[in-house]
Amino acid sequence: MKLRLSALAERLKSSLFFIPMIAVFFATALGFVSLAIDRNIDVVAADLPFGVTSTVESARTLLGVVAGATISFAGIAFSVSLLMIQLASSQYSPRVVHTMFRDPFNKRVMALVVGTFTYCVVVLRSIRSALDSGGTPVIPNLSVAVAVVLGIATILAIVAFINHSAHSMDVSEILQRIHREATEQIRAEWTPADLTPADLTTDRRSLPDTTASVSSTVIRFDRSGWVQQIDIEALVDCVPDGVLLTVETYAGRFAIEGTRFCSVSPSISDQNRGAIERAVLAAVLIGDTRTMQQDVSYGLRQLADVAVKALSPGINDPTTAQDAIFHAAAVLSVFLRHDPPAAVRTDGAITIVMAEQPTHDELIHLAFDETRRAAAEHPTVCGYLLVAISSIVESLEAASLAERTIALRRQANLIVDGCGATGLLDEDIETVRKTYRDKFAGGSSCW
């Protein structure tokens, strides 16, 4: 149940429909409440403040104008939002669209717009002149005044929406959102290196060997999609005491129907196998897209995609690549100063083994491999990569984690070698080599 609620919360955060829908219901209720107040107050029109009183025609005209203008802008706002998403997808990466769906400001503006339209429609239907059926004219002055206030607020929201939309397409804003979400997820899921117990099992090579066991039951995926979450607590509740459950995937992997999800040792009896398999598979959430719920490496994937896309021949934007490289370096620095969760977890008589987890070396490759290959013919971008890597090395050495810089120094060597193998001018290659010597003085070189 917790897994399903978490997935529902994630979908609502990414939904462009939910908040405006709530606003429609709220505006409808507000309209009926304001009309009820209008019917029960004992104030004549002459006693109302200047500007609040209305005639039947002026009230109808005003409400019609506000309703028409707001619903027209609602169509424009949705069109602009979809256009921004399309441009971001083609210019930067389809992966960054996820962060734009979660932008709360656009949802609030759309909610105000459709809410104002709904309120005006509710109030407009209650206005009646002396010639209409019933004979007695009905002019809800206070309700019309509230509509005026909402109309003015909508106008200000339109200006704010235009300003926000213009700034939200700035690549630095997009990358900063990814950076912020990624680092928040890392700190929530991983443990700071200085707080990690010395005997914590995180190395795959030190995991229990389950391959030698002949009495194990393999549980396979029953559907395909991205693994979004794995509920460890639910897994513990699924299996009987005294078993070893080895999970062979992690959040962020793509699951193919029929492939292995986990194995249970000793094997499960045929009588209980069906029920246990259903319960175990219910503890893993598979969706159509990747999310950052437990997928800590997804933010790094997005930043690497933006850098590679910026270096493609169709875009050719080294400055955007520079921005993405340094944001990726900042996220990677947080990764390398944290340790992943324990690979072996014990709950009573049940042992859970997470046989697959992202390692520090894999994250370094994710951050830089594709980018350095795409940047091989761009000496300036190679220089950005070397500076970014040297900054991470410096931060790790300051945190007494120098042993984690080996793979980073290897990346720096590969950057220089890749640039030297492209056939660029000697002067350009020498620029990259000079940056390497300045940033990695005393480091080993492959050339």
C-alpha cells in the first residue's frame, strides 16, 4: 500500500491536471458561498462602497468579459506550456521534460485561471433582471466584486506566467532544478561517507554466494517497464523466516517480462509458491518512465544527456555543454561523498541481499564517458571536463576520500588521449595537455 501511495503522489506531482481540477471544485464552492452571502446580507445598493454596486447589464457584461478572457488565456497557457516542453525536449533532452511537468508555478497559474472562469460562470447564471422569470431582479453585488478581484489577480498571474516561462527555458534554470532534485534524493537514500559503519557491506564482491545453492526459487518479472521503487519492508513480509532473498535489480533498471527479479533460498514449496510470488512482485513498482523516487542516478543521467545533446552536430552548443558538465560534477561530488545503502540487510531471520546497486565507478562512467567521447573534437570542452574533474578530486581529498579519486584521474587521462587521437592541430591538443598538467600536477599520464 505504501508503494502505491508513493507512486500516486509522484504522478500527482507530475500532473498538469490535478491542481487545476481542484481549483475548479474550489471555485464552484466559492461561487455558491458568495451567492448565499449576497442573498442573506441586508444591505441596499446605496450603502455599498463605491465601485461594488452593479446593474444587471454591467454585472453580466463584466462577468462575461472576465470569463471569456480567462478561458482564452487558459488555452494559450496550455499551448505555451506544451510548446516549452517540446522545445526543451528537442533542444536539451527528452529526459528534462520530467522536471518541467513538476513545476508548481505553472500549475498554480492554470488553477487560478480556470478557477476564475468557473467562479464567473457560477455567479453569471444567478443574475436575473425584472423581465426574467420570477420578476424580482437579482444582482449579487459582492459576488461580482469578488469576480473583479479574481480578474485582476488573473491579469497579474498572466504577466507572472510570461515572465516565469521566459526564465524557465534558460538552460541554467533547468539544470539547477535537476541538480537540486538529484542531490536531495542522494542525501535521502545514501549515507554520508563519514557516517558509514566500517563493517557495512556495500561491495558486490563481498556479497554472499547464492549461485552454489541448488534449492532456490527464481521469481521473474511478470511485466515489462522501468523499475521505479522496491519496497524492502514489503519484501520482508512476503517470505517466511529463515530464507535468503537476493534481489537482482535496482530502481532505474528496465525490467523485461520473464527475466529474473529475485531468488529465494531455500526453495519455496509448490503449495506456497504462487502466493509468495504475487506478494513479492507486488513489492516492486514498475512504470512507463524513470523517476527519481529511488533512482538516485537518474539526475546524473539527465545532466549527461544534456551535455551530449549540446555537443551533437545539430545543436553544437559548447557553452550549454559546459553548464551541464559542471552541474554533473556537482552531483557526482555529492555521490562520491556518500555511500550506497547496505547491500546485505537482516530483519530477524530473513536476509535481503541487494546484488545490484550503482557503484561509485559506474556513476563516474555515467557522468563522463559519453560526454568525453562527444567532446573529443572540442578542445575547449575537454578543458571544461578536466577542470570539473579536478574540482571533484579536490573536494574528495578535502574530505579525506582520496582513494575515490583513482577512477576520476583515469577519466582525465582518457580525455587527453581522446583529444590527441582526433587529428586536431598540435596547438589545440597542447592546450588540453597544459590544462591537464595544471590541474593534475604529479598525476600519472597515459601519453
